[in-house]
Amino acid sequence: MFGLDRVAFDSEVMAGRACIRDTRVPVSLLVNLVANGMTPAEIIEAYPYLEPEDIQQALQYAAYLTEEKVDSAT
């Protein structure tokens, strides 16, 4: 996906899972924290090395992965 310069994949880091670049923070963790009610400010307080853009791009990547395509031919 284009434009996500903060989401990285490295087979040597977290078994190749999507992570925030230069960290071992999986995208799935950030999505889970937001889904369970944490605000971006609370996440950054808990993980001070993250930036708001990291959380935004993690959510954008998750949204991209969940795009559904429905075949209307029946």
C-alpha cells in the first residue's frame, strides 16, 4: 500500500509482522489498543517513542486490510 512510510515489514523483526518502523511495536497491538478504548494520547503516554502519525498509519493499514470486495453476480 502506498503512502505508509511508518509501517514496515522485516523477517528479522517480530517474525515479519507489520510493525511501526524502527520499533518492535506491531500494528496489531496499536489497533487492539484503539479498539479497546485507548486514545492516541494514552498510547503515546504508554509508548513515548511513538508519534501520532504512527497510530494513524497503523489504523490506515488495518482499514486497507479489511476492505471487502463483494461480487454482485449471483
